[in-house]
Amino acid sequence: MDTKKFSVPGVVKAALREVIIPIACALIVIQYVIQAFQIPSGSMEDTLLTGDFILGLKFTYGSPVPFTHSKFPGFTDPKVGDVVIFRYPGEPAYPDYDYKRYTHLADALMFGNFYWDSKPIPGNPHLVHFADGPKDFIKRCVAVSGDTIEVSSGVLSQNGVKNPIPGKGKYTAYFRSGVARDSLEKIHVPVPGEKIDLTSLSLPRLWWIRSLMMQENPEKKVELELNLYKDSVNADDYLFEKFRVPVENDRGLLLNAVMSQGQIMGVGLRQGDTIEGPAKFAMFKQLSRTGFLPRYNPNGHYPGKTRPVSYDYFEGSQLGDLAYNVSLDSTLRLEANILVDGEKVTQYEVKYPVYFMMGDNRDNSADSRYWGFVSKRNIKAKAFVVYFSFDNSDGSFSFGNPFSWFKIPFQIRWTRIGKIIHMIGE
């Protein structure tokens, strides 16, 4: 019987062949070719269902250049009707919105992102774990640069054509006037090179452009500065005693603040209802400047190997609620300015193609109607195929409960596996 002597070079070669090279190839594919994505909500029904696992093609729109915010040239740009994976536009590319302090180290896929903190609080680790972000969204592109988009009585129009993507939009049988799901004035989608006058925009639209500026300039700090005046005297400590806000899926922070201070119970409330309670202007001032509320105390002590970060994000439609409530009192005046690295700017020139995204399940989708445009800089992949689908809508299956494991074959949606996404519903 032949035997082989132990050899260090042989072990190294075997490790290279069986482990290191396959892992390196997989990482290259993940970085440049495909992206795996799980559908967490029903905003894209009935095209994509909660529990679908899909693959997106990165190279279609351009794979990322390592350690930069640039991309290699793609085969095409997103087109109307494409289902697109993109980074959430209201979210900064770095923790705490501090690009000078943090360096991105690795995208650990389902385990989130890791950053290096160059200036940690004494006793805290340098390694920062952003477990749930930066977040990826998936929506359908319904307009591109140069198009106009409008929603009237719940019906989408693109360049004056109603329902431009037939069969791809779900609506309820009724509409609620004044909310973005059902009523959105005609919007022009900016084109590269277009100059936008920041002094003429409504407060929600100013937030949209602030978000676009963040996407196109990830190394700069873009802030919205708000100041409130009562009888021409600064009133940043003002309290709205009866602040009116609609119950909508993009109002999370504001609804929680108003309901908790006003001791309002959410029982019986429905989408489109309006509640009334106290709200502090200082909350709007802080959140419009940062755009987020930390879930972990950034000044806390974290003795482990990593410091966790996570955020709740502020949607610009809530600024429309602020402007409305200010208008109810003739003694109040609101002033808004965009600051770039601390300097006030009054005009912005768009740098890249811009897109307007919406969920197919239009009544259950927080999308461009709420947080504005998506820049090409934030586009990550074109949704391609459903590679797995699991229906656990009743919550009966759990990895922690071995007695539920027998349900796995019965909860797999076998007929969805392998479906090409752009062909679903055709």
C-alpha cells in the first residue's frame, strides 16, 4: 500500500486548492458579479414575496471599484420597469455620518459591515460593527432622469401616461387625499448637469435634494439646518402643543414621539388617520441635521471586541408635517438652509443619472414618494432570479424549535425557485 509522507508544502498546496482559492473566487464573484438578497417585507408583492431569496447582477449596471465610491462601466443603466437593488438613499455611507473618523473594512454579507474607528472613546474598541446597515432596498424603477412622475388618486403617471407598467402596481379601492401614497404633485426627475435652485424648494423637496447631494458626495457632510422664529425671535425651543400628523408608514420617529408625549394609544388607528399631540421643534432641528437617531449611545462604554452601531432614519415627508403645522400659526416662521461641510449653499448641479423608485405593492411601500431620488452612485444590482423561497408568514417555523423542522419541505415555495424576476406576472 502506497503512503504519502507528511509535507508542509503539500499541505499548503492542498489548502490553496481546496479552501483559499475557492473562497477567493467566491469573494470576487460576490464583489463584482452577483448579490444575494432576501425580501423582508411585502412592498414588492406580487412580483416578489416576503421570504423570497433572490440574486442580483452587479455587472449589469457596473461593479464597484474596490475601496472607492466609483464603479466600473456597466452594460446599461436602469430602465423604467427594471427591479433594482440599491443602497437606501437617506443613509450616510459611514457610521455617525463621519467619513473622516471611520474606514470601511469589510462587508460581511448577512452579518453586516465592519468599520475602523480612528478615534474611539478611551476604553472602547476600534472595531465597529454595523449589523443592519448600510441598508439595501429593492424597488421597481418607474422614472429616469428627464421624466416626470405623478400620483393622482392613487394612480401612477409617467410622462403623462397612466399606469406605465401595467400589472405591476397594487392599490386599495380607496384613496386618502394629502398622503404621498395617493397624491404626489408632478415631479421632474433631474438630469446630470441640471442646476437646482435650493432657495425655491418646499421643505420636503429640499430634503430630497439634500439626500441626492449625500449620495453624489459621500465624502462630504451635507446637512439641513432649520431655524424657527416666533414674532421674529428665535424659538428653537418651541413646543407644538397640538401637532397634527397622519398615520403613515414613513412617520415612525414622529408618530412615536407624538404618541408617547401625548399618551396616545395606537389601538384602532389605521393608515391615513391623523393624530394630534405635543411635539418639540428641537427634535426636527436635530434630526434634519443628522438624518438619524442612534439606537446605541455613541458615547457609551463598550468593553467587547466591537462597538455596535444602528440607527433609526428620519424621512423627509415628516418635514412636510412640520411646515404644515408651522403654517397654522401666523406668528411662526421657518427658515431652512443646506450646509455642505458647514458652508451654506443655494444651488446644486446634479452629477449623475437619477431614478425614481416605487414598490409594486404601492399601498405598502415606503419609496421615492417619501424619501426622494436614487442616484446612480447608490445603484448596486439588477434583480435577476429567485433562487429560493420560504413562506413563514404564520411564524410556525423556527430554527430554535427542532419540532418545527419537519415543516421545511411544506413551506418552501417550490414553484417560485428559478423564476426570472422580470418575467414574473407576464
